[in-house]
Amino acid sequence: MNKPRFVYVTYIRSTPDKVWDALTKPEFTRRYWMETWQDSKWEPGSPWKLMLPDGRVADAGEVVEADRPRRLVLRWRNELFPEYHAEGFSICTVEIEPIGQEVKLSLTHEIDKPESEFLKDVSNGWPMILSSLKSLLETDDALELAKKLPKDF
């Protein structure tokens, strides 16, 4: 049986190094991903956390693979909501491929749990987050709806 997965592909007018930095450096993620940032050394086996503006850990896991600026694989588990946490770890793979003057960014998020509610929610969130990243890199301004965490979060 195939794992449930979400796949998103976009093209960004940027360089692989800038896309990598936007994905991994707090000063970038705060601007396009609702003021969150990721905490990691970005080395295989190192811990990884997605931090909320108020200091709570939203998601955590470890870096499985980090091949700057081509490929990043994270072992990922939600830490904020008990029902998502109970689903266990998922795998998020990001591939960055230069194509001429642009970059092809491919993201695959998968989990071993059929009917995963966590995967359904990230499937709704990733398009907004990655569209906001694309806007930031191409125009130096993120999408308005992705700049602030909703008040009820």
C-alpha cells in the first residue's frame, strides 16, 4: 500500500542558495511563515523544531538529510495538538532544482497513517506557505495571509 502523501511543485525566480536560505534561516521564515522559525543545525541526525512566535514548539523531529542547496528531508511530528501527535512521525522532503534562471521547488509530505488528519491539514497549509515564500523571494514581500499567526492558534 502506498503511503498517504501530499506533493506540491512550484517554480521560483531565484537561485538554489536563496531558496535554501529562505527555507532554513529564521530571518526568512519569520517573514513568510506566520512569524515562525525553524531551529536546527541542518545536519543529518540533528534535532529540528518549528517554533511559534510565543515560544511554543509546533512541530519537532530530526534532520534526515541535508544536502545544501539541493535536498532537505525532515522527520516531522506535530507537538501542538494531541490528535496529530498521536499519528506519529511523517517525512517532509524538499527538493530544489535549478532550471535556467529559475528554481523548481518540489515538496513531498508523507505519513504511514491512512486517513491522516495531520496530512490533510498540512496539505491545506503548504500551498499558502510556499506561495508566500515564492512571493517573498520574487518581490521581497510575503503574502499578507501568511505574515501573522491566526489569533486562535
